[in-house]
Amino acid sequence: MKNSLIQKYNVPGPRYTSYPTVPYWNETDFSYAIWAATLKKSFEESNTSEGISLYIHLPFCESMCTFCGCNKRITKNHEVEHPYIEAVLKEWTLYCQLVEARPVIKEIHLGGGTPTFFSTKNLEDLINGILNHATKAETYEFSFEGHPNNTTHEHLKKLYDLGFRRVSFGVQDYSEKVQKAIHREQSFHNVAKVTFWAREIGYTSIGHDIIFGLPFQEIEDVVDTIEKTKSLQPDRLAFYSYAHVPWIKGNGQRGFKDEDIPKDGEKRVLYEIGKKLLSKNGYYEIGMDHFALATDSLYQSFQNGKLHRNFMGYSSSKTQVMIGLGVSSISDSWYSFAQNVKNLEDYYQMLEWNQLPVYRGHLLTQEDLIIRKHILNLMCTFQTSWANEADYCKEIPEIILQLNEMQQDQLLRIDEKKIMVLEAGKPFVRNICMAFDLLLKRKAPQTELFSMTV
């Protein structure tokens, strides 16, 4: 890829797990009553036909990883586990009372933090407590994120017995120098061990998360990491660009200097080499940052045009309703977004008051819904169309005008009522989506909000 294109398009931009993006939510016109009404409406429309998704945020970690921008609480005190599980189940009970019908659960994803910080007993109590008030969909998918250093055979077996068939392990990079900088020191032996255990137990989709652009990371580090990954043959891979956002309070990105991080073309070379190696070893590029073997459900969903993207990332199936449980979790009723309080003590207090711990959100306008659909299409299928009158908005000509330069750079093709992202344009899909982001264009951020797109 030409360095001139990287320099041209490497600007701060959203990752588009939602539209509108969180900094552009209209919190003034949002209220709990709006959230409750849109959730009930969407639940009634979709619960019996497709079910709902649950994201459960488990925030505790025993140590701080300096590459991480997630909401977490660092502690070695495991007495925090039980009260937190009780609080999440209380929140779930309040949601079940709100929707006034038995939810059908299509997806559960345990994220963090470190879900495997929790004991198998507490995880079992959590899942059983959720399912006591719900029915599993016929084709349900339960998944969780595991830390290779503390995921035990007992964790994997217990969660498998509870219905989990997909697990992703955070690898990041195998270089000792890089691991030390990001405070995530784990051996290849530990990753291999948990991967083999999961396969032996019967997990059908095992994922590894790898990051490029980390401090001190060089070409040989990426090659070595992918060669080691190849030997374990995970079913899917997240090959993420490191998002350097040290201005976000409390995210821990202070363990290294800005000059220690690969920049622009240097960083993109790491991706291109990694992508080439992954392709050579049978992995297909799926959407943005993701790769999968042809046997994995993510690849099959991409091929069938059913790939979906939400606050949990890419998913092999869509649900109209996604409820986020736990501190800082974000929920999506399709018509509105709602986020829980970020402070653990506030989370507990609101639940004691029998209140859902929502503190902000956004009611999507008709324009939002149209733009959201186009951005989802681009992120999931690398194309979008406004041939259907319902998908057209008056700003489309202006958007096309802005994309003409990208067409000249051979990153995409513009037809009469359609846009297709070309192979050379896939690394710039965030930039292409930004052309559709009307809220971003109307009000450019005055402070640092987003990571760089390349």
C-alpha cells in the first residue's frame, strides 16, 4: 500500500460499533422513560422471531494491561465476585419485569475486564440465574473472553456444560519486550494449553486476539506471533490495530512513550505482513480487523450476507435487541441506546434503589436509522445501496461528492445507487464510513476523541 495514501487517510475516526457514536449521542433529549418505551417496543417486535442478545460486563482484573481502554477495576480481592454477580442478576430481574414476557436468548457474551477472574461457581450462578428467567433460542450462541494465564480447565469445562461453545483468548503479541511494555506477560505455553483444552472439551469456535501497532513491536514480532498462532489453528482471529487513546481517564495507557509506538506506514506494514501470512494459512478477511477459517460461523455468516456488528463487535447473527448488563455496559433497542453508570459504587446504589443503572443514552432519529444501516452495510459487507427509497436521505449526493476522491484513489467504486469497497479500500473502511457520518461532519470534535483510522 502506498505510504501517501496512509498519510492522506490516517486521521482520527470512530470504530463504528454503533451509529451515532457515543460522543455524538443527544443526551439532552434522552430519558429513562424513552429507553424503557423503545426497549419494550423492540422486544415485542423481535423476541419470538429472533431472540435477544446479552452482553455481560465483568470488570475485575488482577493487573492493569497498559494497552487496554476498557472499563475495569484492578483488584486481587476475589471477595468482590459474589456481590457483583448478585447485582447483575438484580439488574436482569428488573429488565425481565420491564419487558413483561419471558426473553428468548440468542446470544450471551461475557466480556471484561477478565471474565475468568471469577470462580466457576460464581459464573455458574450467573448463567443459571440468567436462564431461570429466560428461554434459550434453538440456535443460541454463548461466548466468553478468557485470559490464558488464569483460564483453568475447570472454567472451560463448566462454561461448556452451561452451553458455551465459543471462546476468545487475548494473545496480543508473543514478544517478551512488547509484553513487558503492555504489562501482559504470558507464554506461548499458556496460550497453547488453554487452546488445546478448549478443543479437547468440544468448543466449536476458538478465537485468538492479536494486536498490531503495539509499543516496540517490529516486523519479526508480528511474523513470530502469527507463526505461533498458525501452529494452534484457532478458528477465528481478531487482528486489531492498537488504539492509542491515553487521554481517556483511567485507561492505563501510560506505560510507554508516544515515540515507542509504530507510526503510519510503519504500522500499516505490520498489518499487511500479518494479513498476507494469515491469508497464506487459510484465514479469510471478515469485515474490519477479523479473520476466520472457512469452517467458522463468522466466515459463513459473512459469505451469506448475515454478518452483524454491534457494541460486542462482529457477530454471526443479528438481534434487534441487545441488553448490556453490568457496570458501564451499553444496550441497544435498535431505536435507542442506553449506557449504565461507569462507577461500580453508583451501579450498586441504583440497583439497591430498584432502578436500572442507566445514566445516559440516545434516541435514534429517522436520519440516524438510515445512516446506521449504511455504515453497518459497509462494515459488514463492504458495500451499501440506496436503491430502496427507504434507504435514501437528502445528503446522499453530498456523501457521494466526498467519496469521489476515494474512487479516484481506487479505494471504492461508485455506481448509480451503490458503493462497493475495493480490495485496496478495505483498510480504509472507517474513513469511508466517516463520509456517511453526518453528525461528525456537522460538528467536528474540538478535543481528542478517537484513535487513528490506520
